[in-house]
Amino acid sequence: MPLKHMKTIILIVLFLLIAVPATADLAPGRITVYSTPPGALACIDTTDCDTTVATFTAEGNTWHTVVVTENGYRLWTENVFVTSEQTSVVNAFLDLNPASTAIQVYVTPGGGTICLDNGECRLLGGLDGATGSTLFTGVSPGYHTLSVEAPAGYSDTTELVQVSLGRITDVSISLDPVIPSTTRATGSIRVYVDRTGSTICIDTVDCFVNVGGSSGPGTGTVVFNDVRADATHTITVAADGYRPVSRTVSVAKDLITTVDVSLPPIAGVTTAPALTTTLGTAPTGTTPPATMPLPTRSGLGAVPVLGALFLCGVVFLFLKGRE
């Protein structure tokens, strides 16, 4: 080997022997990472990771890559030069990621309209009873209201949803079919009868007995409620000793129909109010008087009194003479 080449190799070896110890003895630096919001995940060169606020030891006098991530926020990254024995400070301000916090809604059947917090409204697809869906993005964490204006034949509904930061919340809503109303129009019937103690029936199925109290003269009344309107009904009134009376009446919606009944007595049957006091039994075929006079005391005659006084005087004088 030529001498000049040997000298060159020796010089290179000497340079390397001098340079390598100098590089190995270079002191590291540090990186402190802050983030808004705090508690995010910070990584240095994708190898060393910790939650903020975090301090890392890194090679000095060189560039390093800092990456900060958090659910619901966009990824933040920056290249930072670290000086040996120095601390480089990094402040990461994270932006919300509209696509990461959202509500995915499924409505069965579709075809209606859905609104978020009574503000943002969308038409739901889904024809022929299929499920309709939509995605609300950029939703803030917390509680939100979903209102569904249902298609024909189904009932509207509202649902409260809790949304977590950085998550897509799935919501499934099943609409209830509208049940046809069975409510019918009704009215009322008030019946008056000229004798208490009567029995009053409507359509021979719903009856009131002893209307107005015990049997006797007087007015009894009763009201039939929730009677089907726009139809005819039969009112029947009966009482002992009287001929039954039937009336056909119709009722209008939400109105009261009045029926006045006068019962005709049956020929040959006599009815009278019961007596509160009965003294003896009346002969057959006679009617006892309404009241029975009570016996009274009469005073003694004047002549018997004077005679008794005279007799007492005679007896007194006779006994006095014997003394």
C-alpha cells in the first residue's frame, strides 16, 4: 500500500477516535407538554407516551415529533428542537372533532321527520315500513332531545339522549301505530215519574229500583249517563198497582233528553199510603180513618156531688149527738 494512503487512513481513524467519545458524552434535554384540555395523551417520536402535563427526557441538540390526542378532539402534532440540558415547553391546544361526537339515529318505520333539540330537523328515509336513519355530528356532550314527527298511521314521539364526548351514540326508536279511537258519542236521559218507589229501566238492561224512596205519591227522578247518541232507546217505568209505561226516546251528543211519565192506575185496585199508627183492624170493605180519636175524661155531674156532701154532714151530726 502506498505511504500516502496509509497516512490518510491513520488520520481518519484518529478523527473517529476523537469524535465518538465527544458524541457519547452529549447531555440529553427535556420536553414538557401541556394540553388544553388537560389529561390528553402525549407521545414523543411515537415511542415515549404519557398524559399531560408530562415531561420527557429526549436526545439533545436534535428535532423531535410531539403528538397529542384526546377523544372528541382533532389530532395535534408539532416538531420541537431540544437543546442539550435544556427544557423545551410545548402547549397543545386541541380542536373539537365534529365527526367524533355524534348521534346516529335509527327510526322504524322511516318516512317521517326527526329534529335535534327542536332546531335541526331532517327527513328520514325508509319507505314501505323500512328503517330510516340519520347522523347528527358536532353534538356537544350532555343531554339532547330527539323529536320524531311520525308518518301517517303512527304516533309522534320524543326521546331524551345522553351523549358522551368523543363517542357516536346509537339510538333506535320504534314508532307505535295509532290505535283507532273507539270513543263513541254519548248523551244523557233524565226520567221523571209521578210516583215514588217506581222501577225505571233503559233498554230493559239497566234499571233503578225504588226511585225516590218508598212507594207513595210524589215525584221520583233518575239520570242515565253515557247513553249512546244518535240511536233510539226504550224507557220503561213500572210500579205496584199501576200499568207499566214505555217511551221510545233518542239522545243527542253531549245533551240531556228529559222524559216525564205519569203512571195510570190499574182499574179496581186501590192504593193508599201506609198508616204510621193502626188501631185495630178495619172491617173488610171499609177504609180505616186516617186518624183515630183518643178517649177523653168528662167531669162528674153537680147533683151527685151535692148529695154526697149532704150525706157526710148527716153522719157527722149523728156521731156528734151520741157523744
